[in-house]
Amino acid sequence: MKTYKIATIPGDGIGKEVVPAGRIVMEAVASSQGDLRFEFENFDWGGDYYRQHGVMMPEDGLDALRGKDAILFGSAGDANIPDHITLWGLRLKICQGLDQYANVRPTRILPGIDGPLKRCAPEDLDWVIVRENSEGEYSGVGGRVHQGHPIEAATDVSIMTRVGVERILRFAFRLAQSRPRKQLTVITKSNAQRHAMVMWDEVAAQVAREFPDVAWDKELVDAATARMVNRPRTLDTIVATNLHADILSDLAAALAGSLGIAPTGNIDPERRYPSMFEPIHGSAFDIMGKGWANPVGTFWSVVMLLEHLGEAAAARRVMAAIEAVTADPALHTRDLGGQAGTDDVTRAVCAHLARHDAARAA
Ligand code: NAD
Ligand code: K
Ligand code: MN
């Protein structure tokens, strides 16, 4: 019997709806498997915590997370607190504090889901976007002078270190190498951003020599958006900076059908610290509290969490349950044009896992 310590951090908005659903699915896969157990600890950090304590999470919060095997996260973002406070006070604090420097975002069109692209078969869109997750445009360095005056000036300094760029590119090449097509596209804006992005291109060429079996190319980020729409099949693994990949992956999620489906892992590849898994979407103020949130992005994040723990069989079973459920239009949530609620989808995924269990026992 393997026991894993899991931290759950629902955070704000629909995070409070999809993370409990994710936990139910984790319990279902564990109980149907027999040799797997999770010990959950829930952390009520986020907007409500901020209203009580003046911070999004306690000072020693990272210590509480360090002893866990993995973290399941919801969303940081509250309608009544400025976004930069919630983001920096919780999600970025954890990602940067636990040096989860590789943000991995798989995208493909699941069975039964109709993406907005015409002439794009599911096999034409099967990508993994790797986002640099520790520095760059999200370094937090900058400031404002003469605030509110006509002469005000403000900066957000994008810091890219050779160590940081090299480690994310090496991670991306290795990931590309593990996929059938062994293909990587390195995305920059090295025509306009002529210092750090030129360093990216140089480091990419240098790291590429370690991976002679990976076919790689370069693309500017603006051209990359058009390529994603017009020639999706020409892409496989993609690596980009913190900001560029943030934007590209929302586009990718929309092209695959909905923001509500897309998962991500904030990974510490060296495994010094627990990695954190979450849907890529945010708090979704427009639908929170209604029970309409699509939990599939969280369930797919659970699949990534299980893969990261080395529980490949459990991961495959949850993915199969997700795909069986998306294949049925009666189980589509409103973002997919259906009427199903979060609970309906959760119950259906659990029922599928239980059916597998019954088949195994028979
Ligand atoms: P959002 O992802 O919350 O919502 C964008 C749109 O997508 C909304 O119309 C929403 O209803 C829809 N949507 C998102 N997830 C869905 C789901 N699971 N099911 C159905 N529909 C879904 O993005 P936003 O509106 O830009 O941000 C809202 C708040 O969330 C902000 O405070 C923002 O800072 C925060 N945010 C946090 C994270 C994070 O914690 N990782 C990520 C993105 C946004
Ligand atoms: K999220
Ligand atoms: Mn984003």
C-alpha cells in the first residue's frame, strides 16, 4: 500500500468547487485500486484568508507544503482584492518559493469535444506547452515613481538568467524527446527584445546539441499564434517565456474546446519540493457559486499529479474515465454548450472508475 500526502488549496471562486471535485475523484481512484491511499490536508488560503489576516497565506505556509508529495490547487483571484495581490500572495509565492520552474501544459481535443477550428481533426492538435515559471516577465522587479502624476513612470523588469533559461530549455528538449514526434518549437520575440531573447536563441542552439534526435525550430511569438490556428499539426512540444506561454496556453485551451478543460503542472523537475497541479483557468467570477464549473481541467490535473507520483496505472484510468465522460454530450457543462453541472460530471467520472473496479473484481 502506497500512501501519499496531498495538500489541497482550493483558493478562490470556482477553485472552491473544482478542487473538492478533484479530491473526490482521487479518493475514487484510490478506493477502486486497493494499493493506493491519499492523506489529504486542506489549506483555506486565498481571498477570505486575506480579509481575516491581511495576507493570502501564512508566513510559514511554504514549510507546511514542503512535507507533502504533491499539491492540488484551484485559483487565486478574488473580485474584491486587486489581482496582483492575490496572484503574488498565493500562486506565485508557492511556485517561486518551491522553485517549480517548469510549467507544463498539455493540450489536445478530447473525445466528443468540438473545437472552434474547422478542418482540424483531433490528431492535428496534440501539444505540450512548457512555460518558464520562475523568472522572466514575472520576476517582480520594477516600480512606479511620481505615482498618479502626469510625469509618472513605471517599470516591470523582465529578468532572464542563463541558468534559468538553460534549465527550462533542457527540460523542454527532454520532454520533446520523450514524445513520439520528438519535435520542439522554441518561441521568443528576439527581433524586438534584443537582449534576453537573443540569449534564449543562443542557449537553445547550445542545449539542442545534447539532443541530436530532437528536431527543433524557432518561431516569433506573434507568428506562433497564427501558426497555432492555421497549421496546428506543425507543432508538438513548445517552449516559451513565462508571459508568452501564459498567453499561448489560453489560446491553446480555447482551440481545444474550452478553458475549463485545460490542466497544468507546476513542476520541480529536480524533485526537491512538491510539485503543484491546477486547472489553467482562474476564479471565473461570472459562474462561481452556481455549480456550473467544468471540473475536467482539474481532473486532468489529477492525471498529471498521478503521473508525477509514478502512479501510471491510476493516471491512465482517470484519463480513460474523463474521456468516456467528455464523449457523452449529456455530460457537457455550459462552457461546452451543454447543461451538466460540476456534480454530474464528477459523479459520472467516479461511476466510470467504479465500473472498472467491478470489472476487475469479476
Ligand atoms: P478565468 O479563467 O477565471 O475566466 C475566464 C472565462 O472562462 C470566464 O468566462 C469563465 O466563466 C470561463 N471559465 C474558466 N474556467 C471555467 C470552468 N472550469 N468551467 C466553465 N467556465 C470556465 O479568467 P479571468 O476572468 O481572467 O480571471 C478571474 C480571476 O481569476 C482573476 O482574479 C485572475 O487573476 C484569476 N486567475 C487565477 C489563475 C490561477 O490561479 N492560476 C489563473 C487565471 C486567472
Ligand atoms: K488555476
Ligand atoms: Mn494564465
